[in-house]
Amino acid sequence: MKKLKKRFIVPAVVFILGMCALIGAIYVVGESQDQQNRTNAKLNAMTYTERIYGELMEGIGVTDTLEQVVISGNGNINKFYDIAANMMDDSIQSIQIAPNGVVTEVYPEERNESSKIDLINDSDRGEISRYARDNDTVIMQGPLKLKQGGYGIVVRNPVYLEDKNGQKSFWGFTIVILKVPEIFSDSVEALSSFGYKYSLQKFASPWDDTYEWVYGSKEELNDPVIYDFNVYGYKWRLEILPKSGFYNNRYLLYLFIGGGVIVLLLAGLTAALISINENRKNFKRLAVTDALTGIYNRHGFDEPVEQYMRQNPQKHCVVAMLDIDDFKLVNDVYGHAAGDGALKKLAESMKQYFSKDVILGRNGGDEFSIFMPDCTERMLSLSLRSLQKKLGIFIVKVKRIHLPFHWALRSILFWLTTVQSLCVVQTWHFMR
């Protein structure tokens, strides 16, 4: 039962410890992967934020150019359509001017006729337009759904003229409507091609710190990398997240499967090694054990005796050899089964009588050897006499017949324990 437990428990322990180590390793790899991916994501967020900022500033720069034209013309713009046509590109929906806050000129005019409105007093645009006028700040409104289709961000840049006395007066707005996502399409396409989900957001207004969605994933990203930046006082935010997450679950799954196979192989190898070791021990035990009596055979008896003598050269010990009287007669009269029973009974009796440090062996037939370590002649003599009195007659059951047997010492020899003396014992045994 003990061997059976060892054969199953040890591999199970190896498997459990191996799986714990594997899970720990996967956790460490996952954390390292998470940190590395986050670092890469932060670098990419920083890089593409700068690109988006540059693309926005390039679009907003249209209003700055128009502002300079208005100022240089002292409030007049000659050839507005030619100037606007030169500044148009695929990311701009329209370019406008609004003297005194009223949109008067729009390029291209086609499909933009409805854009000519009073910004200061408009219900949807009035509040933020007045804020831009009163605070001399560029404002961005949107993204708004355009009547022409798609979405756009409206940028209004308030323009002030200065008179001879240095007094500034509000002239109106230079305006550009930037298409979304065309204005930053290069950046967002690059993010997508690099395997990122993203969300671009901005403050709803200069006085409202609530972020509104501009472009990208509308669903909330779970634990993304966030990078904030400012455009004319507006806070913008770029959130990015790898499409597969910061953990590469497929890689970790393959790692777990591969590691699990290795752990199973180790557990199986452990079980095989335990089985091989047990078999080796069993073979070794069988090689030195007498099959009938269960005590040492001649080879098994010699090995521990010689080992003891080498390790304890100064100690006295005694060797006795004995056999059963008239054992041949027992075999002839009662059969070999009775003889085998007598030999087994004698061996069991000696094992019960002598202490565990006494070495018992069967030389062959009915001959036995007894090695008494750290013992004198007198001590062995007393022990043998006591054993002879206790077991001088013993019973063996054969076919339900009780057979009495007598046994006695044929020879008792005493030597000091040396390798040479043991050889004398063996020589004596063979010459008997």
C-alpha cells in the first residue's frame, strides 16, 4: 500500500508543483508582455498624438492665414474665392468669413448656401461664438453632422482690428470646417494598421470639461493607454488599446498547452523512474533473499556481514551455523511439503526470537547461519540455549497431521570478526 501511494502521490505532487510553476511562469510572462505592450502603446500614442496635433494645426492654420489677410487689408478681403481655393484640400469642407459674426462668404459656395448665418445670435452657435469674441480665443465646435454628408469640426478664429490709437475692435470670424476623419486620416489609419483600437475625444467646450467623442471606437476601451494634448486651449485625448489586448492570450494559451505537456511528461517520467527503482529494489531483494524462508540466501548473508566487519573492525561478533536433525528423514517420511514447512517455521521462529541487528541466512538445504554483531561467545551461547529450550520441538501442519520435529545445534563456531575469519567460516561450510 505504501509503495502504491508513493507510485501515485509523488507523480501527483510533481504534476501539481509543475502546474503551479507553469502558472507562475505564465503570470510573469503575461505581466512582462503587458508592460512591454503598454510601453509600446505609450510611445505610439505619443507619436500619433503629435501627428494628429500637427494635422489639426495645419487645418486651423487656414483661419490664421485668413486673419492676416483681413488685417493687412484693414478689414477687406479682395479675391476671397481665389485665396480660399488655393488653401482648399481634401480634409477641408469649406472656408468662410463672418464680418461682425455674420457669415457672408463661403468657399466653395455650391452646397454651402445654408452656411450664411448670424453666428452671434444663432441658438446653436451663439453662446460659443460670443465666448470666442469676448475672450479672443479660437473655438472648435463639433464634430457636427454636415448637411453635405459626413462630419466636421468647425473652427472659428475671432479677428480684431487695431485703430490708430491702439484700440482693438472685433471685426468678425475667419472660419474653416475640417472634415472628420479626413483631417487626421493618415494618423488613425496608421494606428489601425498597427493593430490598435483607438478613441479620439475633446472637451465639448472651453468651459465644459466633459469629453465628447470625435472619432474612433465608440465603445469604451478597457484600460487603454491615454495621452492628452492641448489645441488652442481645448483638451484633446487619444486612447489606444491593442486589438488583442495588452495580453497576447493566444500566445499565453500556447505557452500553457506546451508547458502542460512538459509537466505531464515530467510527472509520467517520475512515475516511470519510481516504478523502475521499485523494480530494481525488488530484483535486488529477490537476488539476496531465500525464496522459501524469506531470510537472506548465502550471497545476501555474506554482503551485510562483510560490510559490518569492514565498518567495525574492532568489535567482536560471533557466527553460528546450524541445521535440523534428521531432516532427510522428514522429507522421506512426510514429504517435501512437510520439510519446506519445517524450514519456514524455523526461519520465522528465529526472526521472532533474535533482534533486528542479528543477520540470519539460509546456506541451502536445512543449513542456516546466524551472525551476532557486537557479541561475545558467552552471550551467543546463552541465546542459543534459550532458543533451543523454547523451540526444541515445534509442530508443522501437513495434510492436517501434526508432525513433531526435534532440532539441535550441529556446530557452534566462534571467531573474532575479521574478513579472514569469515572466509574460514565459509571454507568450513563448503568442506563439511
